[in-house]
Amino acid sequence: GAGVSQSPSNKVTEKGKDVELRCDPISGHTALYWYRQRLGQGLEFLIYFQGNSAPDKSGLPSDRFSAERTGESVSTLTIQRTQQEDSAVYLCASSPLAGGEQFFGPGTRLTVL
Amino acid sequence: GIQVEQSPPDLILQEGANSTLRCNFSDSVNNLQWFHQNPWGQLINLFYIPSGTKQNGRLSATTVATERYSLLYISSSQTTDSGVYFCAVEWRDSSYKLIFGSGTRLLVRP
């Protein structure tokens, strides 16, 4: 079956603009996660959804970052007033249930000029 | 919080050689996953292994949860094995998020 998909694959934006990143999890997966990977580093957790609720938002770096999930499916990560330090690859993962094996999408590479 | 340390940070092998990658973690975990990040950035699931030993072709992994480490074995390495290998744990005291090590960067030369 289809894996996790993300769009766009690449996004270049100017400092101060807002961006939206989309994640389509594997069908039927109830848990969805967002991570960020800065160049040459490991992944940092941002937010976790169980269904449409976000029990853990502890990794969101600032109030410029927000995320939502609808229909227990697609999720959108929004970054307002982007800064250069937001440049990174944003990865989405899903799992059949909370605590299960996580499967990752290909990521969105965000570059803030 | 929990610390996840991977070693070695970098590894260069000649094609056909074997290697062992290590992941140490500082507290009890519910789950552990190994990933291969290929040169295009895609994270590929290798093992979901909270404890015990699993094998998949030339790769195998062992997690000894009571001693807080996991090992990834690569045998008869191939150039396509090149990339970064990440260990990630689900800490028992957190939500279901994964906490990643900093990775082992592997280069396999022909």
C-alpha cells in the first residue's frame, strides 16, 4: 500500500512569510508525528497526534509553529513569520497505534532566505 | 531526559566487510527502532526491536533492554548500504515520540 506522503517536497520562502506543510499518513494509522531535521543532525520531535487531538506539543519551538489534523488523516504544519533558523527538513511519520512502529514520509525541505 | 548515543559516529568500510553499530540509552525504553537514511534523505525502517534479536537478510539487530543498548550488524556490506544509520527510542516517561541518536555515517567503498 501507499506510504506516508508529504508536500511540497521542497519549499523556498522569504523570511517573514508563512508556510504550510502537508502530511498524508498511511491509511488507517491513528497516530501521526512531526519531526524536524537540521542539516547533518538527528531528528527532533515537534508534535504528536492521536486521532485529531495533540496530546504532546512539547517539541514545537515557538508559538510561530502550529499544527492540526483533520478526519484522523491529513495533517498540516504551519510556520508563521518564518525565520532563517527554521530552515530544515520537516518529516512526518505515522503508526497504526500510539507506541507502534513509526513509518516516515520523504520530508519537506524548507529553505528560508 | 533520556540520552541516546550512537557509535562510531563515522565508519568507512571496503565492500564485503562486516560491521557493528552500537546504540546506548540512559533509561528504560518501551520501544527501539533502527533506520537507514539513504543519500536522498529517506528514512527506511530496518528494525522495530524493543528487545531480543531479529534478522533481515544481511542485517541483524539485538537489543538488550536490561543493559540499555542495541547493536546493528551489517554483514557483507555493499555500496548501497552507505548512508546514515539512526537508532531511535520511545522513552517510557514520555509520550510515544521517538528520541533519536545522532547517527552513524557509513561509507562503503567499492
